[in-house]
Amino acid sequence: MTQHTINALLHFPPDFELPEDCEISIRIQNITNRDAPRLHSKWGSNTLPSKRPINFSVIVDSDLVNIGSRFSIDVKIAHQGTALLLDLEQDFWWAGGDHDTDIHLSPVGYIAVEKFWMPRIGYPEDSKLFVKLTTDDNREVVVSESVSLTKQITPFYLRYDPSVIKPGQLYALTGSFETYSQRQLSLGIKPAKLVLMPETVQAPAFGG
């Protein structure tokens, strides 16, 4: 049996500060077969590690897990019963041996945006990348927008105002970038669609 370690480095927005006395739980699933995900490991604590980024070690056994296997990570952090992160699972894969993988978390009010597809076309060094957050059923309703550089490789954060978010509403992220001709072309970003505030479920009333 040969064990290897994937260091999942959990990043937060640079201007985000976690309050003290937070609780954290992490759940890892093997999703190589997406039709039959398997629990790989889970962990929880009433105390957050002080070092940033938080390093969570995922142990893989090369006798049981193949190189290229994919995993999902679900991180939940709460303070006094209030969830501080959006409910977004992210995934990573085992490249073989020991290695790091960067996980950019999305606190409430922030969305970590990642490019995953672009047309094969050149663009200027100073090309701008435009991202819009809209309601999914009406793309004319813009909740927030952001501008960054197209050449940026690492995920970036889109800020939004939590007070304007509707419970249970599905929202969409769309992106475009500038080309040499100043035209804007669409590109793939994720998450593409997300619920920013779960719908409140009323407990059933009994008696009368």
C-alpha cells in the first residue's frame, strides 16, 4: 500500500476576514464515476486553523485510487449557526504522487469565478474580461458585474450585495473578453448557474 497526499489549499478573498469561533466541516467524495459517487473522507472541528490558506490533506491510496481520479470537496463554515460560505461543491483530480491543489472558496457576498473554456483566438495584453451576474430567467436583470484582465489565470472574485438576493432564485454568470478588433467574444466560466440563498423551508405545523 502506497499512500500519497493531495494538499487542498483553501483560499479566501483577500479582503475577507473570518470571525472568531467558527465551525468547519469538510467532505470529500470520489466522483470518478459521477453516477455513483463514494465518500472518501470527512472532517470537522469547532476551531478553524489559523494559517491561510487552510491546508486540508486528502490521503489517497494508490492501490485503491487511479491517477486521474476526480474528487469533489464540500466545505462548510458557520458562525453561531449562520453559514458563511455559498453552497458550492468544487472538484479536483489526483495527478499522481504528492501535490497541491488550490480551492477558492466563495463566502456570502463573493463568488469565486474561474475560466474553463475560451475560443482559440489571440487577444491584446491588456484585454479586459467582463463578468455579469444576472437572474437566470431574465438576463437583463444585472445583479453585479466585474472587470478583470483576460490573461489572469487564477480565479477572481465577483462581489455582490447579499441584501438584494432572493431566496431560491437561480442566478447565472456570463463572461466575455476583448479581442484585437475590440469585439467581445463569449467564454466559459464557472459556476455557470447557482442559488445564492437557499429557499426557507417552513416546518410543518401540528395540532390545532
